Amino acid sequence: MSETLRTISPVDGSVYVERPLADAAAINAALDHAREAQKTWRNVPVAERQAILRKAVAAFVGKKDDIAAEISWQMGRPISQAGGEVAGFEERATYMIDIAPEALGDYNPREKAGFNRFIRREALGVVAIIAPWNFPYLTAVNGVIPALMAGNSVVLKHSHQTPLCAERFAEAFAKAGLPEGVFQYLHLSHADAEKLMGDRRVDFVNFTGSVPGGHAVQRAVAGKFIATGLELGGKDPAYIRTDVNLAHAVENVIDGAFFNTGQSCCGIERIYVHESHFDAFVDKAADLVSHYRLGSPIDRNTNLGPMVRAGSADFVRGQIADAIAAGAKALIDPAKFAANAEGTPYLAPQVLINVDHSMRVMSEESFGPVVGIMKVASDEEAIKLMNDSEFGLTASIWTADEDAALRIGDQLETGTVFMNRADYLDPALAWVGVKNSGRGCTLSRIGYESLTRPKSFHLRTKI
């Protein structure tokens, strides 16, 4: 008898989705089907692949309202914001489809008389994608669309919190006429997900999740010589310089910290403010956060939903309590947020000052609606503090001086440097992390390199 997946909605604690977990026979059949389907799919011309995947994107976008509602019920994002994920999906998917002919085209080195020499990019085979719940489509699309465009088949295992997302992918691909077996999804236990990744029929693993999850992926594939792409989270800093547009910075930095209830790998979790702006920034930030509306994400007046589960909210509450016990000052009164309640996913937002890096809230990934703000006296001090982290996904610099942003950015240990924006993935740029934020690359032309292998052709044409 198969085990059952149950998705508990953070909205009201109800069971929102129930699905049987795949058993060993289903997993084996899916991998065999993926392997056989890929042998044909890899020979489909790129232009034909583009046409099919464009139809899939259109079919997906056509279900925007239904998908937005499902996101809210599954993981708690306010429904007023959930539709934006569909727009982001469309942007990323369309870009990666558009650039595929160039990115996958042959590379020709300098001409050499009597020879035809080039490098061709060849599909890897079967790609396993393990996707998380926090941005369930935006994380998955980074791997799914380019993997298919490159001629691979895909087996998607989505989070137990967001299983309907995998089914929406399948629905769109079926409507677009993608050949059977080229895309499949499996609802799996953690143990079976590890077996899937370690199976000899899987040629690449794309994983987004925690650092312990990343280590589990590496152990799962240790018996094979395959690559993995790992995005493992962050503790992303923002630096407010002396020449900042303060109003713009406050609005966008705070949004970057609290959007999606802070549950973003590249959300802002640490803020460093030059002493000349510290008091003004803190006052404006606290005022903005105090006007957030915490409540049911199904209510269109809500702009801060619950965390994904009560345990996650308890973790952040613990970070906040430890910081206050160590001397931090909390600027937001939780009593002003009626929905805030211990033992539930509903957590009031919090802004902390008098913090330092000895506190968990400034070193551990919070992944929730809290941010600490520190005063700095110089660019050099800001750089030192920004780099003082086990993570390195993104960092943002808020300044009117582009040269300064470039100079500072060159010294930051991070995968992406932003100036005057944050918490955004431009599909034309490589999405990468350093240190415990992971390895590998998705998006951009470079992202296709992880999903293909180079094959060199050295043809002597004159004898």
C-alpha cells in the first residue's frame, strides 16, 4: 500500500492536497520512459522544441488565476502577489527559449587549413529536478525549461508543500504536445528522492533547498560521475551608502526583506547603513514595516501572509528572542498585528537594531519576516561585514555612484551584485552562489552549459 502525501495549508491548517507517493515500480517505469523518450527528443530540431515549449508557456500563463490561488493555499503567499510568480515564470521561460539557438549552437574556433573543427553541445540525458515550495514555479522553471530546450528529458520532484505545481507543469506540456515521457513528475518520499538521484539512469541533478539538503544530494550521487546544480540559500546583505536615495532605498530594501514573508533565498536578511543615514533609515523602515497587514493570504488586503508552517515561525521567533536577550532592540510591537499567534505560522514582522554578528539572527539564515540593521562608518567596514557570512548568493549596494558599486562589488564574496535593487533574477544573467549558497549556474547562456556536455569534432578534410 502506497504512502500518502498530505499538504497542510498554512492558511488555516487544513489538508489542501492529498496524493499517493510513487512506489518503486512507478519510479522505475518513469526513468525507463524518460530514458527512451530522450533518445528521440534530443534529435528534434531546436526550432521545433522552441515551438512546443512556447505553446506550453502560453498554456501555463492562461491558468494564471487558478495557479495564483493554488500558490496561496499551498504555501501562504498573499493572493494579491501570487500572480506575479506566473509573470516571472513567463519572463524566464521565454528568455531561455529565445536564446536557445545561439546558446546551443556550434562553437567554431579559428579556421585551420585542411580541417573542419567545432564544438557541439550535446544533451546530457535524464535531468532530475528537485524543487522547493517558497517560489515553486520560479525555482523550477530555471531548470525545467532550459533542460528540455537542450534536448534532455526531465523528471520533476516538487516539494510536498506544493505538489500541484508539478501537475501544472505536466498539464501545460501535455496541452502543448510535448512527447510523452520527455517531462514527468513524481511525488516522492525523501528516501525515494535520494534513490532517484542516485539511479544510474539520471545524468544530472538540479536541486534548490537547504545546505543539509545539498549535502544529501552529493551523497546520493556519490556513486556516479555526474554533475549537480545546487542553490542552497543565503543571508543576503544590503549596504546603504552616504550618497543613497534614501526614500527609494527604504521602500525597496524593506520589500526585499519582507516579500513572501521573508521566505526567499535571495531576500535581504542583513542591512548595513552608513552612520550619516542610520537614524533616518531606521525610522522610515520601522514605520513602513509597522503598516504591513498580516493575515490570511486569501484576503486581498493582506500584504504579509503566514510562514509556510508553525515550526518555521517558531524558529524565527527563537532568533528574535535570542537577539533581544543579547541586547538587540525590537522596533515593531507584535501586539499591533492581531493575526500574530504563538504556535501558528502567523508571525508579526520584526526590525532589530543594536545587533551584531554574534547573534543568530545576523548569521543563520532566517527565511522569515525579520531583519537586523547595523551602523557602519565606511565602505571598508561594510564590505568586511557583508563578507562575514557562510553564504554568498546576492548582495545589494544602494548608491548613486556606479563606480563605487563596481569597486565594492568586486570585493564581495557573492554570486550576484545588485545596485539599487534586490531580490530579483534577471534571466539574461547567470544565477550562481558561492560558499554555502551552492554551486553551478542556472539561467543565461551560461546556464545551458550545465545541462549539456561539449563534444569536439576534429575533421581532416584534406589528405
